[in-house]
Amino acid sequence: MLAKNALRLWAKSGLVWLLFTLVFGLYLGITQQFGVASPHAHAGLLGGLWAIGFSYLFGRAASDRPIRFALWQWLLFNIGVAMHVVALWMVIMIAPQFGALIGVGGLVITIATIWIIVTVWPII
């Protein structure tokens, strides 16, 4: 995958996560579910701000050379964020036994981030 295509994926998915965070935040406010602020914050920080910030790193490296595994890195990271946020919501709203999924989502995000750093570091 070309770096400029990876940049588009990161930037667009970051914007989608931010929009989700805003809509989710409005829903939580309207329904007065203030105890569910943690998934809301994690969706915004991990999904939105981090992805948009990271897209600038890809932008610095956005030449016409391919970055191996860029699509898989993006997919793994976003699966981790979705798993993490949903698990946080489930622990707060349904039952604490879903707590292990929070850790699994965080581990997926961490692995994806390390993989991305190792891949991008030499070309920044």
C-alpha cells in the first residue's frame, strides 16, 4: 500500500471516530448517562485524535513508495479501538465480567501501535 493511501485511511478513520465520539457524547448527555464517560473519552482519544495525529506522520512519509502491511496495521488498530470502547461500555452498562475484553482491546491497540512504529520509524 502506498503511504498516501495509508494517510487517507488514517485521516478518514480518525474523523469517523471523532464524529462517533461527538454523537455518542450527545446521546450520553441527553440520556444523562454520565457514568459512561470512559468509553466516550477512549473513543475520542484513541480513535480520533491519535489516528488524525498519526496521519501526519504518514503524511511526512507519503511518497509513492509502498509501505508493507499498512492496510493490516490500520485494520488491526481500528479493531482494537472498537473492541476497547465496546468493552468499556459493556462493563459499565451490562456486567463487570466483560472487563477482560478491555485488556484484549488495549493489547491489540498496543501491538498495532508497535508494529506501526517499527514500520514507519525508518522512513520518517
